Amino acid sequence: MLAPLLFDEYKYLAYKFPEPQYLGAKVNHLSWIAKYLPSNVHTALDAFSGSQSVSFYFKQLGYKTISNDFLNFNNQIGKALIENKQEILKKCDIEILFQESPQKAEFSLMSDVFTGIFFQKEEADFIDNFRANIPLLSNVYKQALALTVMNRSLTRKITMGHFGHTKALVYAKDPDRIKRNRSLIRPIKDIFLEILPKYNEAIFDNQQDNLSYNENILDLLPKFKEDIDLVYFDPPYCDSHADYQSFYHLLETYTEYWKDKQFVNGTKRYEPQRYSGFDKKSQIINSFRKLFELSDFIPNWIMSYNNRSYPDIETMVELIKPFREVQVKHKIYNNSRGGKGSVAGSSEILLICTRYN
């Protein structure tokens, strides 16, 4: 009986999380995080889900998984890969997405704002037309999957995989960069068709009613009435990592398809930005205090952090101590992975927080 039970416990691990290109993604830390997961977890909350790699792992483990991110393009990944049980994009769906849209005249945001910055006009027109067709898909999960795969295609198309620079078209003409990354000169349509099967193959039903939210976690926590056994915190590493709204502003603009925002600076970042509370030194300590107070009903906490972030580790431990006993685990980066908080020699931190006996 032992072997079938063990097999059943890991039966969803055969599904593969599609490789992200997201600064700070925890996909390379999952085996380390797994060492500290408590036993007997039924429901887990991923409070700052980002690329959704940790949420996807929770889903693989058979947990009822609740993911949340205040940026909607990340929430769409959660809708597509965490909440979605079975919907994939089929040939008929792709035909809808690639057809000339009957609403094409109303969808010119990417062409109007980002032509000559990140895309040539032909490519910008294509992604506008694609976006116009997404609402024609038959349900919200297909729509979320279409947005997710297109957003991933856009990061493949851009050097460094983010939109915090204005060198995209310059780099796309650089033979050395093209040699290292052929996607710089490939049509976005071809990139989409190449990576779509990996996303379709990642859709599975873990027999739980998983959920994905798009809220500030400080607003979301008071709404929970059900039991949650574990919360995983991966807040922005204040002062030591990427400014996610600036680096991925185009993906949020494309997902929301805003027409009432200002687009500022050379990269045409949207303004005003979404409120986080966790990315400014003037706000973050109060935000952490509120986060821990609101999470007190959840017995087990695990937090990812970094030794170059603000506040420092000692201060963070002191903020947690009124609520939980804290163990601090370190993992040193051997290679740089983007953002000064993950340069070689810095430490990724796990704070393992349990109730006092």
C-alpha cells in the first residue's frame, strides 16, 4: 500500500510550469522552499504570486491554492494556470485570435503608444488586433490563457525580457544580440504558436476549487472566512530588486487596455501607478505590521526575503516576533539573476514562522 500512496501524493508533479522570464520568480527556489512546508496543509495562500510558480507548485501538491497579485497581468496567469481546471486553446480558438477583428478600429492602444519604442508598427497592429479578439473566446479561462501566452511572447520578443528600457529596437538590430536570442527578430505570432503548447500542457485539475485574485493583499485578507493552513509571502524586495510596475508596465497596460491613463517617460509607463504599500521605504514597515496582524488567523507563514532589502533581516524578524516564532534560512546566490538583490554573493532568505507553543 505504501508505494501507491506515495505515488498519489506526487501525481501532479508531472505537469511542468512554463518557464517564466520574470525577475524575482521563485521557480529556481521551489525545492528549497519545499523543505520547509508544514505537513497537513489543505489550503495555501500565495499572497504576492507574481509569476505564479509557487502557486503552481502548491497546486501540484494537491493543495487548495489561492493566488493573489495586485497586478492584473499576473492574476491572468493565475486564472489560466491555477484556477483553470481544463480549458486550453484549441485550433478554433487560435483562428479567432488571429482573424481580422471586427473591433479593430477601436483597438489601437499598442500601436499608438508603443510603436517605435518596443515594436515596429506591423507588430503593434498585430497585438492590438489579437487583444481585440480575446473577448470573443468562449470563457474567462480561455481569455486568461490567451493573455498569458501573449504576454509571455512579448517578453520573449524584448531584450532582457522587461520594458524598463528604451533599447528594444536598437538591440533587435544588433547581430551579436540576435545571435544570442533569435526571438528578437521573430514575428510575435510565431513565438506565440511556439510556446502555446507548453501552456496547454500545464493545465490540470487537482480536484480542488483553486482561486486567483487581483487585489492588494491588505484588502483581500479581511475577506477570508475559510480556513487557510499556510500563507506564503514573497513581497517586493524594497530597495533591492526590480520595480515591477516599471519593468512590466506594458504587460499591465496590454491586459487592462487602458484608455484613461497618462503614459510617461521614454518607456511610456502608465501613470498613476497601482498602489502596493510594499515598494516604498516610507510605507513598507507599516504595511508589514498590518500584513502580519491581518494574517494572524493563518497558523503557518513562510516568507521569501533578501539580505539586501529594506528593512533589514533583523528588523523584519522583530516585526514578526509579536505574532510568530521565526527561523531564518539562507541561500547564497552564485550567479546574478537580475536586480541588485539577487547578485552573486547576496542571500535569498526564508523566514519560517510558526505559532508559539
